[in-house]
Amino acid sequence: MGIFSFLGKKDRQADTPETDGDASRRKPASDQGRASPSRTSSRNSQQRDAARATAQKIDAIESEMTSELGRSGPASKAAAQSTPASVKPKAPAASTATEPPAAGSQPASSSTLPTLGNTTAFGLDLRAGNVVVASSETPPVIEEAAILFANDQNDLVEQMLLDAIQDTSLDEKSGIVWRMLLDLYQVTGKREQFENLSVEYAAKFETSPPPWDDGRTDLDSTVQPASATPAITFSGKLDSSIVKQLERACKLSEKNHVLRLEFARVTEVQPEGCELLLATLKKLQKAGYELILVGAPELAVKIRAIIETGRRDDTDTPWLLLLEILQLLNREQEFEETSIDYCITFEVSPPAFVAPKKVSTAVELPKAQEAGAEKFMMPAVIDGRSNSINAISDYVNRHERAVLDCKNLVRIDFSAAGQLLSMLAPATGQGKSIELCNVSSLVAALFQVIGLRDVVQITLRKN
């Protein structure tokens, strides 16, 4: 198949000379009456010459592109696959034919299934920080079912998989479809359908099916409430590098009235970071957002470590941030004592204490997720509203070998899966060893679709 075949180029009918009769049939009757035979012949000859020239140009360009791909080898192909979909050439508007759906699959509306075309696996463009479309060898029915399940379209997934288990063209991939359907019945609590399918599974594959697990949580009871608090976690140095985290905090605040800021992992404070954080805290409070602070007392201690009463530094922002933190913690006496030291040092009046109205404090992550934990237990559901990706990132950053246990993971939505890939890929590029273990067939299929299997080690849940 030629390079231009996927661009929607039609069959090379231009290479076949058209007859005078063909040309005359395309002309209006009034034109036919006025045109002389000699003029008609001359016009037809020009059209044939133009058509041949156009076809030759297309062939020449196609040949050149083919030879370039051949010379560039695997590296060039990988680069081509990582080209963002937004800059890939589009099919001409005149080409409107569509391919029939794959055998056993159900047509999905644009409202339930992301537009993926003929390629649904993801590649990673680290320069842009985006997940982009690449090619995949996974059967379309598996890819579409995985994506629909990730987007909570369980009824469509069930019908699609029921049709797919009858599809003989899947060959060795059919076992994946059967296990995905068993998984679906498990997480949706359909025990009778699960047991009936298990009997058919044992007869078809001559092996024991996965057992029904009463300990597995029903999907309907695991969906997190819309009020799940988004969070920003600061770790390492509090310096100019936190600007991206602060921008994300402001962006999250546009859609949420509550924001969680975690400082427990901060190891060092620098004046540039103090200035940036101070400006953001004042902005959020002025806008009336509710803040939940984690590790703020520890942050205050680290700020005190870089200031000294009577020593006038180039900037007073560390002092002002310390006063702001003490005010948010509602420590009025400590605020007043620090204000006197600030006044002595810079010979200016300190800000007045104002009791916080929409600020609270919270504890750190559960003990099971502390730095010494051997595994990170993934929650039942991960979606764009939860803080799970931040918690996973924090765990991975603190471990050279990170194990993410997916025993309890029922579903991860499509956008959160992309965030997970974008977060884990750079970590593995830095030499970290990352494993996702006890992954269900449904979730594993999604990880295959987005290309996560190429980034980390994934082991399926045992029967």
C-alpha cells in the first residue's frame, strides 16, 4: 500500500485516458452545442496531460517518502509514531467512505468513545509532556472495550465482549476477551453470569477459570464522590522550580472550591520559592478558596532555618511567608513574636494578624504509604478528581524500585491513565524500576492500549 493511501487518495483513474464521450457527458448540454470538435479535442488533450502530470508528481513524492522511511529505519518510524495527532495530515474532505466495524464489535458514539481512528495505543512525547497516538497490534475490540470500561460504559462493554467471544478470527487473543468479560461480571456483581461463563470458559480452554472473589469490591460502591479534594504535593527544594506546581494549583482552584497543599516532603527552602508560594497563597485566600494544609508546621521550621533576627537579607519574602504560614495555622502568639523579630530586622511595620476563615490542617498519607512501605496499594478507582496520581508520583519519587499493587484497583479512567503514563515514563527514563502487579485483565488491556506496558513491568492478577 502506498504512503498516500491513508490520506484518502482515490484509485488512480487519472492514469486512464478519458474518452471524448466521457468528457462530453460531463459538460452541460449548452456547452456541447457551442464547442467545435477541434476545440473539444484540444481541451480533452489538455485535461489528460494535466491528469498524467498530477499522477506523476504524486508517485514521485510517494516514492521519495517511501525511500526516506526505508533509509531512516526504526528510529524514524518511532518518531513518526510519536508525532502528535494534531499535526498529522488529514484525509481530504471529499473522501467520506468509512470502514465497516470490526467483527464482534459494537459501534460507539463519539460521546462515549474517544476518537482513535485505526490506531489506539499511546506513545509519549516527553518534550511536549503529552500523550500522543501511536500504532497498536491489539485487536480493535479489545482496545475499544478497555477504553469504554475506563470511561464507565459497562453496558456497552458487556455487549461488545459477548459478541467478541463468538469471533473465531481473534485466535489466541480470544482468551483475553473471555477474561475481560469475567472481570466485568466480577466488578459489576453479576455472579450468575460469571458462573455460567466460567463453565463455558473451562470447556473451551480446558483450564480452570478465575474463581469468584467475594472480597472484590463492587464497582458501583467504589466511585469516589465528586467532592474528592485535588491536591498539590511539594517535595525536595522549595525554589523557583515550584512555578509549575503553583500554576496547576491555580488551575485546579478554578474548578474546585477546596484545595489541598502538602509540604511534608519539602527538604529545603530558598527565597525564590518563598516569594512564589507567598504570592499564590495570598491569591487563593483573596479569591475565597478553602485550603487544607499538610506539613505546614514542618515548613515553618525549614523557613526559620534560613532567616536570622538582625540579619537583613536581600529579600524579606522568607519572613513574610513564615508570618503567612503562622497566620494560616492560627498561631497568633507565635505570629506576634515573629513579627517583632521581623520589625527589628527590617525596621518596617509587620503585617497585622488576621485569623484564617477557610483554612484547615490534615495529616499526611496513611502509614501504609510511608517511605518505608514495600508496596503502594492502588485505590479501587482512579479518576481525574482524585489525588491518587500525586500520591503515586510521591511514592515513586522516593523509591528506586517502586511496586504499585493493583489488587484493589477496579478501574482507572482514560485521562488518569494518560497522566499515569506521563508520570511514570520519565521516572523509568531516570533508571527507576517500576512494577504494576496484580493487574486485572480489563485494566491491563487499557495499559496495553496507552503503551504503559512498554514503560513499566506489568504482571496480571493470578487466578
